[in-house]
Amino acid sequence: MKRKFPFPPAQPAFTLIELLVVIAIIAILAAMLMPALQKARESGRAASCKSNLKMLGTAQMFYMDETNWCLMDAENKVPTLAGTSSSTTYWVDVLLKFLISGKKVYECPSDTAGKAIAWKGSTGQHVVDPSYVSYGMNAEGIRKSRKGSGDKDESLRIRPSMVLNPSKFYSFMDSASCTNPTQYGYFTVRGAKPSGAGAYQGMSNLIRHNGVGNIVFFDGHVGAVHSTLFLDPWDDSAFGNRGDSAKRIHWTYDGKKAQ
């Protein structure tokens, strides 16, 4: 006859207090890890942003190799480029043919607008909507007149050999729209603060990457500008401006004051 053994004594269950303590500990650990995880994610996005800018710098070099000219302006008419309006061709349209990844290169993954570049392929419209690009072209001093954006006189175009300090001269960078700098980029950047409240123009951006603005320089290398005043996306102490004698070489091709 087989001997019957009693069931093992039941293990005591967690009390409600013990369960709440465990949940509280997990919540504390999660709160401690969250900033590190967010920082790691932003580091990844910033790396992707730099990769985008590197591709823009390379595309610009291809353009200059083909034409022997610097990009004239952020907006200028290129009659042979399909999809543009009758009077305007934006730099995003000009460089698109040199970008293997296409228009997605114009989007920074940390751009909180989170919108895909609007496609404007119908007749009489530009190909890439410049209102939603995350990066701005240096619109200061890329012409002999050293004026801000809007100068379309082709007699003022400069050749790459005329840029005195390619490793310091800004080409493209994280940009902000003056109308909503915390959300939108802009297709140009300027070396001067907005002249009026809500001025519709673009400036350098120090918000998007927690106080760091990514830049591709004229020689093709990518760098970053750090600022402790990152709540101001147009901090002159970080990027300098077109009137700052020590920083003009960043904004104008010959290091002279922009008009």
C-alpha cells in the first residue's frame, strides 16, 4: 500500500503593502532610467541629423563640381529644372538630383513638426516645399554683394575658390522659423536676429538638440555649436552674426561684413 503524503504547506502570498512597495520601487527605477533612455534616443537622432547634413554638403560639392559655381541663393530661377515655378527655384530643388535618399534628407528626426516634406510636383510649383525643411542654407554672404537672402543677380555669383576659409564657412545647419521656432525649420538661416516680432525668416536653431546646433561647413565636414542659452534659438554668442568681426568668416565668403 502506497503511503500518501500531505500537500506541502501553502506559501504565504504577498500582502497588499508588499505589492505596493514593489510597484513603487519599479516606478522609481523607471524614473531614474527614463532620462538616460531619452538622452540615448536623442543622441541617435542627432547622429542621423549629422548624417543628413553630411549628405547635403556632399550634394553641394557635386553641384559645384558640375557647374563650377556656388549655389547662388536660397531661391533663384533654374529654367532647366522641372517642377519649379516661373520665377523661383529653391536650393532644395537644385540639390535633390544629387541626393540618393531623396527628399527625406531634408528632415531632421528631432524636428518636432514631424511632417514629411510636402510634394509639389504639379506644373508651376516647386518640387519640395521649403516650408517644412529642417535645415537652412546660409543666406548671408554667399554672393559678391554679401547681402542677405533675396539677391538673385547672377553677375554676383562666386566660385568655390573664392571662399577664403571653407572649413569655417557655414553651408547648411539646423534651422528655426521665426514664427514658430520650437516646431518648424526654415530653408534659410541668417546671421542677424529677427528685425521684428514674428518676422518671417529663418535663423539658426539651438532648441532641437538640447542646446546643440548641427552644421555642415563648406569643406564638407560636419560640426556642432553648443550653447548654454539654448532657449534662444538665435543666440549670437553661439553662432555669431554677420556684424561680428570675429565671426564674419562663418557667414560671409570673404570675411567682410554683410550688408
